[in-house]
Amino acid sequence: MRASDINRVLDFVRDAFHEASKLWWRFFDWLAVVEWRQLFLTWFFVLIFCAMVNMPELGGWYIFISFAVKVLAGGKRKAELTAREATAQANVATLERRLMEAQMAALQAQVEPHFLFNTLALIGQLIETDPKEAARVHAHLIDYLRSTLPQMRQRGGATLGRQVELSRAYLAIMQARMKERLEVRFDVPDFLGSAPFPPMMLQTLIENAIKHGLEPKIEGGTVAVRAHVVGADLHVEVCDDGVGIDPHADDGVGLANIRERLQLLYGADAALDITTPPGGGACATIRLPYKMMEDA
Amino acid sequence: MSTIPDERPVTALIADDEAPMRDLLRARLQAVWPELHIVAEAANGVEAVELGERHRPDIAFLDIRMPGLSGIEAARRLYARSHIVFATAYDQYALDAFAQGALDYLLKPVSAERLATTCARLQARMRTRARTENGAAPAPQDIGQELAKLTALLETKGKPDKPTYLRWIQAQVGSSLRMVSTREVLFFQSDEKYTRVQTAGAEFLIRKTLKELLDELDPDEFWRIHRSTLVRVDAIAEVKRDLRGRQMLRVRGYPGELEVSRNHSYLFQQM
């Protein structure tokens, strides 16, 4: 009985002490950052209050202690607090960047199941009728998948040259499927091959051109990829002469992803423009700051 | 004009936009059902209907995704005369529909075993038809309802019915039309004869009036906040009151402010 009573008292004392020290350090922190002018004001009010309750010594102690603490420890404590805040902010920034990177990875990983099934079906059938062609399409499919799955993407893949190469793999597969209904034209000067260009954007535009522009068109058509430098910008353009864009058709996640990623990478310096030329079809242009090669 | 299948070979039509797939199906059919006579091959839906009407095949193998007309649309025109077998590589919604329905279908690439089973079933059906047949040929099977369901499923892509809203704003720029996705638009503002379309990086003038836009756009995507302003809800950054007590609205990616008229201030009433 008595032992538990003592324990209870001890617990209470410990808690009280703990609370008091917390309050004291909070007071200490407040003192460290408060402006002198505000401190003077509190002195004034405390003095009035203490005079009213007839305990002027208490007010004197308050003024003395706060003055001493402010003068002796204030500067150091203030610096500490600012440092802590700066660290916290830096952590938030790192977190935000990590989150963004993760989102980007997720955005980039989108292989159409339809495309995959159809291509596998095609390979399956070619194995019987034309094994050489089957091997060719199969190799293209591996190239394409490698570029599409972020965890398999090699380093240094984010150049225009590499992106064009991967797009050719995709287009070769589509040509094997669509035969004479799909014609492909590339107009990308060699010197632009080393220019940095974000992964999976060109592919998405080409996939859109085929899926929404050419596949629904009975006679098929042409996909033309063109890259050129305009002023300080690199323009990469994917045009098709397909059925054009239905104003009521959803623009899909593909284009929204490109816009979002351009915004994250380049801010207002990059853009994705969609136009429909008078002759029909659709053109998508990615515009971003041109650099000769990736930063080391 | 009755036809008795025993007197002439059973005929078939193959429709697929991908030539390799037609080749494969033809080769497989020849292997498992050598007597089957493939009378025509079509490379798109329109051709499938044309050839189907001309040759009146007993069986039509139709790919679901084809340019011109989908396999399902083609089937709706052909099923009265021809038995329909669908083919698809992957189509979740179609497969769901097939699983519940009485429709015949093949998965691509077509395996010999699966095709043999399908052909055996087709042959059995042809025989019963031949036995019961006297005079007018009955329809191979009544799949009209089934097809209507399938069409509805594919058109809405499995989503519940949702009206289609305007998703692209067309703005004349030089000789071509700029297609501005509604997701890019921050706000529309009427400007005498034109409507101004503001995006984060540019502005365009279009001839469509605000009233027309209001009717065509998704009301959950764009709100009218003023007689002359439609704003995209997702772009709103904050709403505050200015010195004169008007509600002013700031949108992401645009430096200026937009006024919310008194009639529309209920949109931003505090909870």
C-alpha cells in the first residue's frame, strides 16, 4: 500500500518536473526569438499585474531572468532554431524530389496490353509461317519493352538518338502488323542524336498517331517524325495523315503525362502543342530547350 | 432459295486487318477442316460486310478491332445469313461479354486445338440445321441481342453511361488548327465577338461563345464564376476578398486575378 503510494507521488513529481522543464524550454525558445520591443511590452504588463496583486519582487525576478537569458543565450539558441528549420525545409525538398521521381517512373511505365497481346500473337503466327520475320519482330519487341519498363531502362537512354532508335523498334513491329497500311518517315539529322530528350515521349506520340490516327483509317497512312532546332529550342514533331482528332475524344493519359513531365523537367520552357493541319491528320510537337549533349 | 449444306461445301469468310493473322487462320482452318471453302478475305470491316453480302458465307470469322467498321458492327449486318465467330487478341470487355454470352470466339493467335473444338461445334450445328431445314433457311442463330449488348459495352468501354463532353478546343493559328486540350485551359473569358482561351503558356481567340462552351463542356471540369468567365476547377489556386469585398480568384500558372460575380459567389461559400 505505502510503496504504491510513494510510487504514485514519485510519478507525479517526475511528470510535474518533466512538464516544468518542457515549459521552461518553450519559454527559453520564445525568449530567444522574441523581439526586444515585445519583451519590453511583456515587462510592462507583468509589472502592472504584479503591482496589482502586490508582489513587485516576482515582476522584478521575471524581468531579471528574461533579460539575462535573452542576452546570454539568445543568439546561440536563435541560430540553432534557424538551422533546424533550414534542415527541415531541406528534408521536405528532398522528399518532394523523391516523390516526383517516383511519380515520373510510374508515369513512364505504361505498355498497352492490347499492343503486347497483338504483337505476341503476331510472333506466334510468324514462327510457323516466316521464322526469320518472327525473330526480327521478337528482337524489336524486346527493344521496345526495354525502353518502356523503367527498371530495365539503361542509363544514358535519354537522348534523342536513343529515343528515335526505340521508336523505330515500335514502328517496325507496327509495320509487320499493318503491312502496306503503315508508312514511316524519319527526318532527324544525325547531329541531334546526342541532344538530351526525355524517355517515352516520342513513343507515346507515335503510338497515339497510329492508334488514333491511322489504325481507324481503312487505307492507313504515314507517320512522319521530324526534329529540328529553332532558335534555342529543339522541336520534335510527330505528324500523321490519319483521321484527325475528334474534339469530344478524351486526350488520354499519354498526352497529359507528357505535359506533366515537361512541366516538372523544364517548367515554362517546354511545351507540347497539338495541331491539325489543313490537309487533315494531326501533328504533335514537343518543344524544349536544346542542348548539344547531356551534362556530365 | 434453300441451300442444303450437304450438297455444296460449307463456305467461310475471314476478316482481319492484319494480313499475318488472316494467313494463320486460313492455314489453321485448312488443317482442321479441309473441306471448308474460304470464299473471301477482308482487310477491314467495310470490306467484310461487302464480301459477306456478296458471297453469303455459312461462317464469318471476324476480328473485333478493324478499321472502317468493327467486327461487332459487321456482325450485326451479317449474322442473319452467316454464323459469326469473333477473333480477338485482347479485349477485356469483349472477353467479359463472351464469357456470359452464347457467342463463338477465338483467341489470337489461334491455336489448332481451340480451332478444332470450335469447328467441331460449327459442324454439329450445320448438321442439325440441315436436318431441320425444309424450305426457308432459319437464321443460323439469333445473336442480335447479344451483339447489341456487346456494342454498348465496347462503346462505353465498360464505364457507366456518361455524356461525352468537349475535350479539345480548336483555335485557328495561321493555316492550321491548334488543338488545345481542356486540361490545358485555365479559363475562358468572353471578349466581345470572341472568346479568349487562356493556358499556362499562351492565349487563343476562338469564335465559340461562352454560352456554347458552357453547354458542351463538362460542368464538373469548368465552373462559371462570372457572366464572362468560365474557369477550370482544377486550376483554381485560391479565392480571396479584395478591399471592395469582391471575391477574387487566382489560378495556377496565370499572374492575374479573376473576379467572381455576386451571382456565383455561392460556389466559394465557406463550409
